Amino acid sequence: MKVPALVAAAAIVAVAIFIGVRAVDDSGGSEGSPANDGPFAALAALRASVPFPNVSLSAPAENVPGPSYPIATVREGRSVELRDSPGGRVVARLGDRTEFGSIRVFWIERRRGDWFGVPTSQLPDGQLGWIRDDRLALDVSETHFWIVADVSEQRLTLFYGNRILDSFTVSVGSPGSPTPLGAYSVTDGLVGKGLGPWYGCCVLALSGRQPNLPPGWIGGDRMAIQGTPGTIGGATSHGCLRASDPDMVSLFARVPLGAPVFIRA
């Protein structure tokens, strides 16, 4: 399934749709211009181009054994107030697009009355932001996709409900810039090829930030799961999870925005 021709075809699809999207570097810094189109079309095109038999992505929730995770998508033209607690101080007002041009989708990690607790890059890792359950501004749905990354084993596993769809080796943060542990979500799907040699085929940006960057680093602090032209395995990154291009294409083709990512030791 993961052959060079398939990787090339999927990468071409991604480049064609994502041209102009900002690239995310190893620690989440960005360069380039925002895209006019969000990543959902690219994800759909990649899914159509990559055959994954025996996985029903459209099965109703009651037919998918295992966990599902609620997600909230900001409706086009709408915005939400992000607060530091239910009904608390307003931290930011967020529109329907992220800073990288993607459709804004939150993983609803917690509910408290009419409030959704969501991981967000606007607050420190481990601190939830809170948005009101406003169905005029939000479309609420669910996903069965979720990711576990084990930094001690240097392995990333993609789940669909209870089912393991894929599992592969990744590079993790170095001892001086370890990959932060915790629960995050996918915020952006970005193309890497064509925008620089550092990202491989593609990038999944995460809601987390890297607080332990090396001295003098100026590339930004956003965490990501990304491709790389280098070797895979070992504790060699500034905190991001690096995977091979074939593995990243497989991941990028299926993981929706808002999917939770659990990073553990």
C-alpha cells in the first residue's frame, strides 16, 4: 500500500490543493501565505486516492465499536469567544479560520453545562480553553479517529474506534527539547513539499506548543506531526514528531481536523 508511486500521487494532490498554505517547521514556526481553501477538500481527495480496504469512514456511530470524540467546527463567517473558564475571562476571539488558513475545528475534551472545554494553542499546554455551546456559531459532530504517540517507544498509532489502522516509527524530541506529553488535537493539515525541504510531504499541526526550545531558536513553538527528508527514529527533533513520507501520507489521508492526539511516555 505504501509505495513510492502512491506517495507521489497523494503528494501531488496535496500540493495542488494546498498551494499557498503556510508551512510549519519542526517546532511549529510558519512561513508563506495563508491559503484560500481549507484542508477538508485535500483530505477528501487524499482519502479518495489512497485505498484503505475494510475501513468504513461513513459508518453510523452506533456501528463503530470503541471511542468517539466530539468536535466543534466554527461555521463560515462566525466567530467564538475563547475563555479561560466557563463564563470566565475572554482570552481571544477566534474566527472560522486558523492562522494557517484551515477551517477551525475544536476537539471537545470536556463539557460543563453550556460550555465546551477545548485544547487550544492560545493557552498553555494542559489548560483548556472554554467556548459556549452556540449552535448558531458551531457545528457539533464526532470523529472515531484518534492518535496515540508513545515517545519512549518512538511509535505513533492511528485508531478508528477500537481498531488500529496504522502504527509506525517516529522521531521524537531530543533530551534538551523533549516532546511535551499531554492531550492535544489536530488543528491544521498543511503541505510540506514545494514549500521547503524540511517537512516531507505534509504536516498535521497540533494545538500544543513546545516550551523547551533550544537557545537561539527563532522558528516558532507550535507542535506538529510532520514528514522529513531525514532518517526516522531517535530523539532528534525540537519536539515535533517526524515520520516518513509514506507514513505521513497514510496519516494525512485519513485524520480529520479536531482529532485528538495523546502523547505519552
